[in-house]
Amino acid sequence: MTDPNVVTLANRNPGEAPADVLRMSGVRMKFGPVEVLKDVSLTLRRGEILGLLGQNGSGKSTLIKVLAGFNSPEPGSKVRLWGEELKLPLDPGRIRNMGVAFVHQHLALVPSLSVADNMLVSDDQKVRPWGISWRAERARMKALFQEFGLDIDPMQTVDTLAPVERAYVAIVRAVDELRRSDAGRAGEGILVLDEPTPFLSAEDVDRLFTLLRRIKKTGASVIIVTHDIDEVLSITDRVAVMRDGRLVSMMTTADTTRQEILDTIVGHAVSLYERDRSGSRAEGTAVTIKDLSGGRLEGFDATLRAGEVVGVTGLIGSGFAEVPYLVFGADRGQGSLTVGDKTVDLSRMTPGMACAAKISFMPGDRIHQAGIGTLSVSENATFLALSRLRGLLGLSHGAATRATESLIEEHDVRPPRAGVPLGTLSGGNQQKVLIGKWLAEDPMLLLLDEPTQGVDFGARQKIFEALDGAAARGTAILCASTDYEQLAQICDRVFVFHRGRPVAELSGAALTKDAIARACFHEASDEAETATRKEMTT
Ligand SMILES: Nc1ncnc2c1ncn2[C@@H]1O[C@H](COP(=O)(O)OP(=O)(O)OP(=O)(O)O)[C@@H](O)[C@H]1O
């Protein structure tokens, strides 16, 4: 029996008001004895962009994975798609054919293959006994990218693309998949994006949203999982909020406020963390960076006092992002670094030397560079502390567990279990463990690259407090980020870069989110204006 309130491809009248294309109801899901989805009901309307929000570990990805057919929900859970009730667990192939396509956080692209190879990976219809017509496919893909205003060469290998272009490829691939599906042939489909933006700069997020709006216009409905409230306000029609495995609210974006969404996510009224800049920072220089060059960066000089938090930012490609990697010796550069009374030639710097000099570094790519998902929380948390945890009889597992338990408590890691593999924690909770690991080293200099990507609002404020605590103990902190709000909240000073060099330095009352954004875009727009003027005069 078909529910008359649910739009089906057959009964849909294109002129009618939006109705539900997807209905998940009473969804329950357990991992072992732990119930992580508790009676979740969620609807998606035709042609809408729905934001799925919630604190780290609230169950967003688990719900998305039920829809993708990766997770088997408990009996009694129901999923209706285009009016048809589906058998659970869902069959991933069937879901795809019916018109639901997914872009997961890490995009699932093979970097060493071309864009065309990556686009065709999911298209088994193209594999015929006589092979693939590459010429035709390349032309088709080029036209597909052009339809969305993108200039991407299908023959380029993915590892030569900028992060935002990789996100475009993954999203356009999903749209291509939708079009081949039953729903796609009827001019619609459902695109599900699980945190597609944490690696992208503010500027790239805007470009990505333009793409999503275009996709919506083609008749698709979109679910987007994100932690960024500004993103939510700018792009979604409705917002679904999850808390502790339950869907606690469904709001119409135009009728709500930023604060209301934040309070609903956390479950009580929350306020933005503010760094107390009135306190006296230690006088004298703790860290000196001299003539730092490498990648796009040219000759950066900076001094940091003990306990000072300094931000570096700019548009992507402006060179700021290289700073922590060059200082830590993770990338090869030139220049010199003085920490305390020790000076190091950065052309010889290695991560081992950096650690020995009491420098800690939390890189931006959590999965590949910061932690090991298959090892336990405890193994990840104590990785740097092994020499301190060794007793006469070798490594003390009791001491390692105690150290991990205190890290878990200090950073509010959930679930609070030292023995589970790091990879089974939600993204934000993994981040808390890994930042905690570096902070436990009590460094003289802490380097950070996008320290709160994928971290929910509440946990973010906690991380800021922990950073402030480290600063109060005398750690100098250098943070590379394109999250202007974060920089304004935590930094004493921010350098804004353009074309490899700092072009503005903001501090005190002048250090606001808007002032940072203006400084970042000002230079770029000046340049664009000059280029336009030049074009007009030639
Ligand atoms: N494979 C798994 N095994 C055991 N527990 C899991 C597994 N996957 C997820 N969980 C647990 O389920 C809960 C919900 O996790 P989920 O990844 O859905 O959260 P989330 O809302 O997407 O969080 P984030 O915003 O941090 O990505 C968490 O407590 C997590 O530890």
C-alpha cells in the first residue's frame, strides 16, 4: 500500500507542494549492548536542503550509514523511499539504483587515479565486453562539470587537484550516479553529504554551496551533515538536530536563529568561549621564527611570547598553511627557529628533533597524519609518553590506562573508554584524544592546523579552554586556520597572508572575525580589481 502523503515517482505532480521523498521512522541501532540510535524519525522533502546537526557522537553518521546500507538497524525500524517501504538492512546497490547517492567525509577518491577513472569507478554499466569509450566519456564528463560551472580536466590525476576541486569531483560523481538511477531519470534524487567541508577554507565552502544550490535546482534533495552553524544558516531549508542518539528537533531555518540552533544542539543555553586577553602574558620572547620559507611561503618572521596564542590565516594558497609543517620539520623549508635558548636551522629540522625541542604539532589530516584508527584510545593517547610510562619491568599498562583516563576526563571524550579502537569514536572525539595527547607533553611551542575541524560547538569551547590552560602554563601556541571565528576567539594576534607573505597583523580590539575576513578578502579583491582594470585597458 502506498501512503498518499508520500510522493512517489509515479504519483508525483511536478507542480504540487513539497512532500516527503524519504521517511525514516522509529530507527534504532545498537553497537553491542550500546544503543546509539533511539527511535529516530526523520523526513526529507522534495527539493529541500536539510541540515543534520548534533554534537560529536550524537549519531548523525550512524543514521546516514543506516540509509547507505552499511548499518543494520534493530527490527521495527522503518525506511520509506519515494513512498516504498524498504526491507532492512538496506541493500546498498538497490538504494543507489533508487536514487540516493552519498559523499562521505573523506570523499572516497583514489588520489593516484585520474578524475575520469574516479568518476567511472562506481559505474558498472560502462564496463562492456568491448571496453569503455574513453573519448566519449571524457567529453561527457567535461560537459557535466561545465554544467555546474566547473573547469576540471577529466584527465588530471586527483592528487593534483586542490581540496575544493576534490570535493567537487566527489559531489559531481554522486550527481552523475543519481542521474543514472530510477529517481534521476524522473528528474530527482537524494544527495547525502556527511561533513563535506571540514577540510575546506571559508572561501571554498562558498564555492561548494553555489554548486549545491545548482544541484538543488536540478530537482535533487540534499541532506548535509555539518557542525558549522553559519553554513547551516546560509544553505539549508530545514535543520534536524540529534542529541544522544535521538532526533530532538526539526526546525525551519528561516524561522530560527543561530543561538536557538546552538542551544538545541547542546541541550541548554550556551555561550561563546572568550579568551581573557586582559591577563598579562609573560614578557620576553619564547619562540622566534626567522626568514621561514618553503612551499608558497616566503620569508616569514615572527616572535611569540610564552603563553601567547598567534594565528596565521589567509586564502588557500596564500602560504599560511605551510607555517606549522615547516616549523615542525614535516615539510622541508628554510629559516631558523629559536625555542627558549636553542636555535635550529629549519632546513635540517625533523619531527623527531622538534619533539625533542618540546614542540608539539597537531596536523589537520586527523585520519592519515595524527592518529591510528585501529589502535586503542589508550595506545594513541600515550604514544608520545611511552618513555615516561616505562618502569623497571617494562611498560606499565596500569600507568598508561591511568594517563588515558585522566585525558578522557579532562577533554570529555565520549564514550569514556580507553580500550576501544580510536577509529570507532566519532570524528570530534578522536580530535579531543589527539589534541589531548599533544597537550600532555606540556610543550613550549604548540603548532596547530585547523584544530577543531569536525568538532561540535560544545567540544570546541572545551578545546579552546584546554588551549587557554596550556597558554596559561606558558606554552606559546601557533594556530593555522581559515576559521575566522575560531581565530578571533582564541588568539592574541593574527597574521593574515597573501601571496606568501603576511599583509596584516591584527590584535586587541581590532581582532574580530569580520576584521580577519575583510583582511583575507581585501587583498584578493584588490588584486582582482587591478586585473580587471588591466583587462579593460588592453
Ligand atoms: N563501528 C562502531 N563500533 C562501536 N561504536 C560505534 C561505531 N561507530 C560509531 N559508534 C559509536 O556510536 C556513537 C555515534 O557515533 P556517530 O559517528 O554516529 O556520531 P556523529 O554524530 O556522527 O559524531 P561526529 O560529529 O563526531 O562525527 C558514538 O558513541 C560512537 O562511538
